[in-house]
Amino acid sequence: MTASAVQTSGQGRAWYVVVTHVHQEKHARYQLEQQGFTVYLPMVPPPVRARARNGVAPGPRPMIPRYLFIEMDLDQDRWRAVFSTMGVTEVIMRGSGEAARPSPIPSRFIEELKKREINGLVVLQHARNDNGKGGQASARFKRGDKLRVAGQTADYDVIFEEMVDGDRAAVIFTLLGRDSRQIISLPSED
């Protein structure tokens, strides 16, 4: 049996989505780690134009507000304990009633995010315009253009918002139904 077959059959270790209370992602991660779970909270750099508040510089923030990922084996781990963990509101489930179980996500999704980390922060890079037009970065994209962020195992659609500086652009990245503003490096036209 292959590793992907194990994960889709509900046996073995797989990644699941946990929803947290507002601004409680780090607290929920800590509480889950204290219980022995493997937890992944993808973090991104602060927005380029973020200003210091009360003398404190902006720091990294969760890539997907209110969401984190937990690796579990539903047959071995005490996964129901996740529901009563401080900071957690729910686990994305499938089924209903007594048959309800956490719904796994593809492990390649987590692997792809981890591959995009630089110094512990997820950085989206290498966007390409779906229509393949050339020209300068500021001239080749306009607000609302659809771009594709290409990765080794998956591609993601983003919406161009504006150029930030040089070859970096602000884009809207939608994941799990949530929009997140990200800064990505655009490829050179060479």
C-alpha cells in the first residue's frame, strides 16, 4: 500500500485543518504541541507598508488567519482532545454524528508550503501571467489580473493587486476560503 493510499483510507498519519479563535493561532499551536501533536502554522512576513503600533514593529503573521494544520493518526492519537484544546474552535470534519471524523488534506499541500519557507516564513515566489505577455513588471500586470504561482508539486492562483518595489508585487492569495494579502517576487522577463 502506498503512502498516499494510507492517507486517503483514513489509516496512518495525515494532515488535518484546525480552526482557532480569532488571533489565537499561536496559543492553539502551543497548547496542541504540549499535548504531543505535530502542528504546522505557516507564517508570512508582515506587509511591506505595515507601521509600528505603540512602538512595536510589526512581526510575522499567520498566512491563513484562524487556521493551522495538525498531523495525526486517527487510529492511534487521541484526536478528540483537539476539540477541547484552548484556542481551538473546530476541526474540519467529514461525515455526521458518530461517524464524523476529521477530513484529511493532501500532505503535498503542507510539503509545498514548507518548501516555500525562507527563515521560517512562507514566501510566495515566481508568479507568471496566465496570458504570457511581456514588458516591464509594472506595465504587464494591472489590478485584478489573475496570476499563477508555480510550485514543484502544486500551482496556486493569485490576483495581482499592485507593485510594491522592484520586482515584488502584492497579490491576494485565497486558501481554504480565506483571502490573504501576500508579497511575491515576480520573475524577470529574461
